[in-house]
Amino acid sequence: MESIWLEYAWALLILIGLEGLLSADNALVLAVIAKHLPDDQKKRAINYGIIMAFVFRFGALFAISFIANVWQIQAVGAAYLLYLGLKHVIKAKFGKENKNNREDVEEESAGKGFWPTVGKIAIADLAFAIDSILAAVALALGLPDSPLEDFGGMDGGKFIVVVLGGIAGLILIKFAATWFVQLLDKRPALETTAYAIVAWVGVKLAVITLAHEDIGVLDSHFPHSTVWSLIFYGVLVGIALLGWFAPGKKPETEKQNTL
């Protein structure tokens, strides 16, 4: 029984780390949306927006608990996570950086009143939440069943992991995003690493889908087997280490000397 809770704790730590990396860029976007407001309204707008998004996110969490084990939903979620992660990784590797994204958001937000800005912040954070909720569900579904009672169509322990991950995402956006922004500035490869992990979690959800009793391509016990757990977490740790030890940004003087 202790090994089950250790696996749950490990999955929750991975989810919180992933939420932290993804929340850094999200927090910057929210700050840009509210940038045009007076200082006394700026913090209130972000706080109100996050509170609204908190309500929306929990509504989505409770809804997904009833449909998480539907294989069609799993298949769509797997495809979306793979698309999201691979799109970012390929763009980071081969595409050109678009430096005007945040300026475009700021220009679009300029001139908006307080409550329209609050609504825009809530919508933006809800959009960010879709990615993290799907990633959390994919991680949770791969865990062994807990002794807790089911909630909706999901095991109670797995649902708690998803809920705690969602709460962590909002807390990190509110309080810890500045630290993650500084970390990403020192180790910019970590942002691409986070999306590579998202894509790998999509693979995990695809494996769960293929092992669904209505599909039967893989053995139904395979997603919970020791072999697959070792493969999944081994690759995940490998991706994280590659991102951590990847070269950081060159100082501006060094860049100029190399030209």
C-alpha cells in the first residue's frame, strides 16, 4: 500500500514541477493583459481574474471526472497533448522566434476597462488550464487504483491528484511565477523541455487509450505494469535532465564577439 502512495506522491511532484514551468509564461501574459490599468487596479484585476478562473477550472475538473475513462475523450486528449507539445518543440527547434506576441496582446488590451480586463484574464487562465488539466488527467489515469471511493467516473485518489495539480497551477501563477521566469531566463531550454514532457504525457494517455477494454490493442494491465512505469518515468527523467543541462543564453557581449 505504501508503494502506491509513493507513486501518487511522485506523480504529484512531477505535475507541480510541470505546472510551475508552464505557469511562468502564463503569468507574463496575464501581467501584459493588465499592464494598461492603473497600479491600484492592476493587482485587483489579476486577483479577480484568477478567482474567476479558479471557479471555471474546478467546474472543468468536476466535469472531466465523469468522462475521463471514456476512450474517445482519452484519444482526443492524447492527440491534443501530442499536438501541443510537438508543435512547441518543433517551433523552438526549427521555427523563428516571434518577439511580438506579447506586444500584440498588450496592444489589444490597451484601452479596455477594469472589468473587461478581468474577464479577459479569466478567459486566458482558463485556456491555460485546459493544457494542465489534460496533462494531470493523463498522469493520474496511469496510476494504480487507490483504496478511496470513486468520484464520478474517476478513482478518488486520482481525482485528488488532478485537483491538487490544478490548485498548484493557480498558486504558482499567483506567487511563484517570478521565480520560474528567472529560472527560464537562466535555463531557457526548460520551456521547451516542459512541452516535450507534455508530449510524452500525451504518449502515456495514448497507451491508456489503446489498452482500454473497448479498444484492446494493448493488454489492459500494460499501462499499470512495472515495465511501462520504468519506461515512462525513465524517459521523463531523461527529458528533464536534458533540459536542465542544456546550454543557457549567451551573454550579449559574448554574442557580439561571435558575430
